[in-house]
Amino acid sequence: MTHWIQNTLYCLSHIPSSRLSQTYDEALKKRNAILFRNLAKSGDSFHIESRTRLDPLDKDHSTWKLVFKGKSRTKTKPGDLLYIQWENSPEEVQELLDFYKKKGSELILVPTLSAPYQPGRLKLMTLRKALRSYYDITEASNSTLRLIGNSDTANWNEKMEISQRKKYIQVNQGISAKEDNSKIQFKHPKLLKVLKQCSQAPSLMALLKSQPPIRPRSYSMSHCHHEGSYVKAEITLSHFQKEYTDLAGQKETGEGRSTAYLTRIPLGTEVKTWFLPETHQFPSEIKRNIPTIMICTGSGIAGVMSLLRKGYTGGPLWLIYGVRSWKIKSLYGKELTEYHVKGVINKITAVSSRPQDPSEGKAQYVQDYLWDHRSEIKEWIEKEAHFYLCGRLAMGVDVSKTMKRIFEDQGLASDKEEAARLLKSWKDSLRYQSSVSGL
Ligand SMILES: Cc1cc2nc3c(=O)[nH]c(=O)nc-3n(C[C@H](O)[C@H](O)[C@H](O)COP(=O)(O)OP(=O)(O)OC[C@H]3O[C@@H](n4cnc5c(N)ncnc54)[C@H](O)[C@@H]3O)c2cc1C
Ligand SMILES: NC(=O)c1ccc[n+]([C@@H]2O[C@H](COP(=O)([O-])OP(=O)(O)OC[C@H]3O[C@@H](n4cnc5c(N)ncnc54)[C@H](OP(=O)(O)O)[C@@H]3O)[C@@H](O)[C@H]2O)c1
């Protein structure tokens, strides 16, 4: 009997620590079910409580901490997303109304924003309100480009969109994309500029039919906590600038649509939001002693902050954080250093791509650092380390490529195919989880 108990205890203590409760497919299915359920709801109305610059020393690329407060019954996990419905600026709306000589008080019917999930529901609203909060009127859509006889540009954009989607799928499958990101250049001119250049502008109703509805944007929450019946959600917003190419091929710079909205709206403004889940299971499912390497760039630190602030419960943690310069752009650097001092983070590596002085090391990206320290990475892998990535898509692509090179170089895989299979199996078993997007 004693032998049986000892045997059972031995077996229990030797359950592989790396096994999470779900596979990637199961986690994805669960995530999608929650996602559709949440999106079918009309969303929460949160007001923007504060907006603080996180990198005042950076002259040309700002990052902001935004805190929203409101009531919600939706549950969230660290790493989840806040899905925000941005609005067009009142000035842009007025310019379009002036162009079509409309007052804005005319009533029109528009599908509700949850229409894809509850088809057929319509809402009556003023034209001004519809232009402000329903139709995306910043850029000429592909349908609008075709409507005004510019099919070539529309075809080009569609080709680029397909290529971007393919790449996104590949990254999410742990396969590195074949094409270089920098090749993805869209040609979406500003709508008002196009209308003004047009010899014969379409009617307003034809235009609205060819413009898409406003599609909300996702932001990784850097924190989310309950205060009585209220929820506070924090995001880390990178100021996204865009290049618009007009029909004459001239380039113009502007802000991203949601970026412009979130950095301009007055504090207290009510914003429509949804909580959306992510597939990854950090850290709620990692209650065991699993060493973890977190790799992030820029505002991708949001995902890491959410895990730390909810009480990271995994094993030894190594944070590899890519920024332009740790000195001027560490974002939550002081807080991260405190987690390091407390021993929550065992090792922090700041990788600066544009170091300000030699104390910041050589200029490099996180994947270059991983390659230079491949034997140490291998030691962590041998201790069953899990990986979590958060930040831009290109980083996800390049880190995946580097990991496969490390597998081969360090004798974890005999050739390229085996390295690809190994990374895929890690992705499937949630040992390698990533939340990457954008460029
Ligand atoms: C899962 C997830 C998590 C995210 N988390 C965060 C976060 O924590 N913080 C954060 O700041 N952002 C985050 N983002 C990005 C965010 O959702 C928005 O995409 C970002 O704020 C830009 O939106 P925008 O409306 O301002 O820009 P948009 O007006 O939508 O412009 C961006 C678009 O421009 C296009 N584009 C890109 N490059 C070029 C180019 N060179 N020329 C022309 N067009 C181009 C791309 O198609 C892109 O969709 C996340 C995205 C996802 C999917
Ligand atoms: N959960 C998510 O999916 C999530 C969360 C947050 C942010 N994001 C995405 O992150 C982007 C915003 O980034 P940001 O403005 O915060 O970052 P950023 O400041 O522009 O970049 C952060 C660091 O990453 C470097 N970098 C650029 N390309 C890289 C590559 N291919 N591999 C590795 N490092 C690279 C930058 O170097 P240089 O600038 O010197 O080239 C810089 O040092 C958006 O596209 C957004 O969609 C995604």
C-alpha cells in the first residue's frame, strides 16, 4: 500500500510541467466562441479617464497610456484585448457635408454595428451622426475607387490585402512569411481629396454604399481591474502614422484613423468598447513552475504588463524587450525594474535598435539578440521554457525565423524541415504563443 501511494505521488510529481490544458486549436475554438458572443452584444460605453504620454523624451514617435472606465459584465483575462470603436473627426464630417451641400440633420437608415452578428438590424440616425460614427470616410475604399473609374488602384490594393492576410495566417501558424513586410504598400488616397479631384463625384448615397462601416480596432490591455461595479481598462497606444498616396501618385502623411481619434478626443468622452479574448493562456493556465521567455517590442509591452500586474504565477521569467532606446523609450521601464528587483522578473534584457550611447549596447533587434545568445536560449529550452511574443507582426515573423535557425544550430533539429515542424508543434501545444499584428 505504501508502495502504491509512493508510486502515485511519484507519477503526479512527474506530470510534464509543460503540458497546458488545451491545444492551440481548442484554445482558438474557445476564443472564437467567446469572441462572437461578446461581439453580438452591443458593447460597453466606457469614458476615457486619462491619457498620459509614456515617452516624453521621444521627439517623433509617441506612445500613450489611456485609461477607460465603465460598467461591464464581461470577464477578461490578462493579455485580452479592448476593441474600440473610433469615430471620424467632426471637421472631416463637416467638410464632407459641405462638399455635398447637406445640413447633416437629414435622417438616414444604417445597419447596426453588430449587423454581421445580428443581420438585418437597422438604425435611424441623422446624416451627421452616421458620418461621424458609422461610415469610414477617411480613405477612398476600393469600391469608391472603382466607382470613380480607378480600378487599377483598387486591384493593386486587393492584391496587397491578400498578401497581408496570407502573411498574418502564416505568422499565426508559426511559419515565417516568404515576403518582406516593407513590400506591402497600399494606395488608399484620402476620400475628400479624391472627391475634390474627381471630374464628376458620385452621389452621396452611392458614395456611402461604397464606403465601409467603421471597423473597431484591437488594443492589448496593459491592465484591467474591477473597482466596485466599475471596470478600469488600460491600453498602450503607439501613435500610428500613415502614408497616403493620392491618385496622382503624390505621398501625404496622416495619422491612423483610430490613433487620431484616441489621441484627440477630450477626456470624459464616451467610447464604445468590447472586451475580446486572446487565444493564449498566460498566465492563468501556467500555475506550475514553467520557465518563460517573453519577447516584445514597443507597445507590445502591454501584453507583458497585463500578465505582471495580474500576478505572474509561472516559473523563472526572462523578458527580452525591444525598443528604439531604453533610455528614452522604456515605456513602463520604472515599473519593470521594480518587478525585477522584487524577483518577479528574473532577467530583463533591453534591446535598443537606436541606442543613444554605448551603455545601451549595439544597435540591434530582439531576434539578433536571440541569435547572439542562442546557447543560453537552448539552456532555457532544455528547462522546458515557454515563449510569449507581443508586438509588431514583422517581429513575430523574424523571431520565428530565428528560432528555427537556433533549433538547427543548437542541434535541436537536424534540418530546416524538422526545425519548422518543431516550432509548429510548440505553437500547437501552446508552448510558443504570440499576439502580433500590424506592420
Ligand atoms: C491583436 C491586436 C493587438 C493590438 N494591440 C495594440 C496595442 O496594444 N497598442 C497599439 O498601439 N496597437 C495595437 N494594435 C494595433 C491597432 O489595432 C491599430 O491597428 C493601430 O492603432 C492602427 O490603427 P489606426 O486606425 O490608427 O490606423 P489605420 O488607419 O487603420 O492604418 C493602419 C493601416 O494602414 C495600413 N498600412 C500599413 N502600412 C502602410 C503603409 N506603409 N502605407 C499605407 N498603408 C499602410 C495597414 O493596412 C493598416 O491596417 C493591435 C492590433 C491587433 C490586431
Ligand atoms: N498584441 C498585439 O498584437 C500588439 C500589441 C501592441 C502593439 N502591436 C503592434 O505593434 C505595432 C506598434 O509598434 P510600436 O510603435 O509600439 O513599436 P516601435 O516603437 O515602432 O518599435 C519597437 C521596436 O521594434 C523594432 N522593430 C522594428 N521592426 C522590427 C522587426 N522586424 N523585428 C524586431 N524589431 C523590430 C523597432 O526598431 P526601429 O524602429 O529602430 O526599426 C523598435 O526598436 C503596431 O503595428 C501594432 O499593431 C501589436
